[in-house]
Amino acid sequence: HLATSLPLPSERDHLRPRIDLIAFMIDIKSKYSLRNVEASLAYVDASFFLGKVCFLVTGVGRMKYCSIEMSAIWKLREAYSSPVLFCELELEGIRVATAQRLLRMLEICAGLLPGVSALYFGSLMSSSANY
């Protein structure tokens, strides 16, 4: 299920499936994209930031057209203790690899991989980003 903004409408709450992972997409070429994500973060329950949120930064293949400083992305990662994935949607191989990573993260967050919790995975992702 996809949502273009938060908060989600309250009608039909009883029909809404469980939310296992929230992936915030940020287009590195659009300051509006970053502002929209920052505004939406206020609507996410704090418990989701324990391994069930990630930031997907697109457009990284064209860094010379960036409108967003990388320091803003790193601040989000630090402030919300959530991993950051970078991808270029225009390149099929990278797009497929990113989709596979997101699916693996979703399996972990949904509890479908025995012995691996979303919290453990989130800490593993954030510590690996420091190297």
C-alpha cells in the first residue's frame, strides 16, 4: 500500500492492514520532497522508529543536480535512528537491487525471518553505514 502523505485518513481504519515498514522517499533533486518527508515524520508513532522506518533517497546518480545537502539526509538518519538507502530509479539494475533490499527489510520488519528482529536489523544497518 502506498500513501502520498500523512496522516492517513481515519475513515476505513478498521480495514487498513498492519503497517510493518514505512519507507520515506526523498528525491535528492527536490527540496519540496525533503520538506514533505520532514512534515510527515510528525505523524509516525515513535515505536516505528525502532527498526520499521527507512529513508529511500532517489536521484543519486545525478548529484550535480542536487537541491538537498547530504548533511540533511545524515541528520534524518541520526535523528530517527533509521537506515538510509540510496538508489537511481532510472537504472534498472539498481532499481531491482533496491526493490530486493526493501523486500528483505519488509520480511524482517513483518517478522517473517526467524531470529532477526526489525530492531536488530535497524541497528545493523545504521552501524554499517558508519564504515
